[in-house]
Amino acid sequence: MPSTPAILLSGYTEEGYGAGPGLSLFEVLADGTVGEMLRKSSAVLNPSFLSAGGWLLLAVEELPEGNVIAVDPLTLDVLGRAPTLGADPCHVALVDGQVWVANYSSGTATVLALDGLLGNDASAPQLLSHSGSGPVVERQGESHAHQVTPTPWGSVLVADLGADRVDEYAQAGDTRTLLRSAQLPPGTGPRHVALKGDFLLVAGELDGCVHVLQRTPSRATSPTARDDYFWHWLFKTPLAPTVAEVQAAEQFYPSHIQLSEDGNKLYAAVRGPDTLVTLDVTGLAGSGTDEDADNEAAPTPPRFLAEISSAGTWPRHFAVGHNKIYVANQLSNNVAVFELGPDGVPVAGAVQSLDYGSPTCILLA
């Protein structure tokens, strides 16, 4: 990755999706704003998500016959390309030398060796499928894998918007076993997740809420058996001041969520009202340990703190760093940059707006 502060942007390139440039690398100035473009590349088609993969960059081509791409983050040259064996890949992560991809339209996850992506390993990719559906007929007729997320304890989570589940797979060894699933209320539409200790926070794209589940030991007589647990749903918090505002909105589709650097706040982008929302999550006792568990206060739901305009239309993704939040407004073709206040809450009014075609993902390097 670049040795000096930089920002990588991706944007849809294909007709019907958007009219962006593909991949671009910009410098980040001392005050955290975006400086000049250093280079761009149209070699990757419809790059809907980017992920850092150590010394390289990973991207997915969101197409009916999708691919995962290895890219040099300095030159933006393509180093390797492999089919995901699924349709419309929309998320990618590198986990212990294995590339995990979420294929939205086919509802599957793909796992392949990084060496294979780079042409140094002939082993076949593994396709993971745990099909399901939900009550929102036009969006949940079948599984729609939307995100792959590694956990600190060695598994990988696959958010399934179509099935109202977050599936958890073992990532070690030659076979990826489905360990368990976190079940969400019908019609949630889980899109992206964040982990805070033993708490799983899930953005419900279809119900407009953040849901909280807790990793809970399965055997009360053996609370230290950390590999024997289930996901217990606790509560949900609307990504607006009131539930009524969510229900009254013509469109209300949360996209990306991410914890603040200190873990005390959760940021969320919401398409429709085009807002950036901040929740207080200090009520979650996310220590990740079982010591003195009986004496811990019961967790309380995330608390709504603030919302500001995303300074654009359809905030699809954002990144946090340099005391800033960088928001990709897909349909208004701009990236808006916001200052974080002393309390960690984004300050209303963008300090910068960068023109960029159909931005889909932002990665700070």
C-alpha cells in the first residue's frame, strides 16, 4: 500500500450501473482533505468494493459473471483476475491467505487462495451456499450474500440480505464448515455488520434499523467454552430519531456501518433520506471476556445521537480516518468529506466535495 497517506476510490463503469472511471488513487493532504489524483485505471470493470490485502489491493467486478481482482495499489495495474463462480460480487476480504467474496445475485460466497488469484496455485475455488428467503418478496425471494467479515476468533461471517441471516463459517483447513447462523427478525435484510467485542451489530437494509446480537455460550455450566455458542438477538435501534420517521420514508435503505476508532460510536449511511447517522454504543459491554460476567450490567440498546446530510445522493459507503469521514454518494457522483467533532460526531456541512463518477467504495491507505 502507499507509504504516504492516500485514498483509493472505486466507481461503477458499465452502462446500467454507472459512469465512473473505475479505480483512482488520490493523495490525502495534511488537514485530511483529498488532494490531487495520482493515477487512475479503467482496467477493472464495475469495481463495487475494495479491500486491502497486505501489499496488494483486492477488488470485485460486479457483473453477472463476476470476477475478483488483485491490483497493485501504487500503479493500479491488474496482477491477477479470477472468476468468483457467482453473480454480481459486491464484497471481498482477505483472511489468512484466503480471498473471500460475497456474490449478491447468486447468494453465494466464494473462497479461493490468494496464490490462486495470482496464478501460483491451481486449486479450485470453493463455493459456499446456504440458501434461504424472506418476507419482502421483491428483495428476498432468494439468498443475497452482501458482505464477508472475519472475526477475531477465527471464523468468517457472511451477511445474507435475502435470508435474514448472518452465517458463520470456519475459515481454517480445506473445508469451510457452516458453524452457526445469527437469525434476524423477518424482513430485516442484513447488509453490513460490525463487531464490538461479543456483540454483532447488523445494518438492516430493509427495516432501517441496526440490530444487536450477542455471542452467548450454549452451555450455562461451561461458560468458558468459547467455541460453543449461539447468537442471541437482543434489540434494534432505528437509524432515525424515531421509528415513525423510518416507516414514513418513501425510501430508507441503510448501507455501510462502522465503529469509531474508540469503539464508542457507530456510524451509518442511509440512502433515501441521504443521511449520515451516529449512534452511541457505550451501553454494550463489549469486553469479549467472561470474567465477572454475572456482575456486568445488562447491555442497553444503541442510542441515537445525531444525523446530518450526506451532502449528496445515495451514500453507498464511507471511510473513517484523519479525523474525517469520507462519504461515497453514488447517484450524485461525489465524495463528501466531513470533520469529526471533539465528541466524535460528524459536523454538519461538508468541508470538501470531490466530483467522482458513481462512487461505490472508499479505502484509506
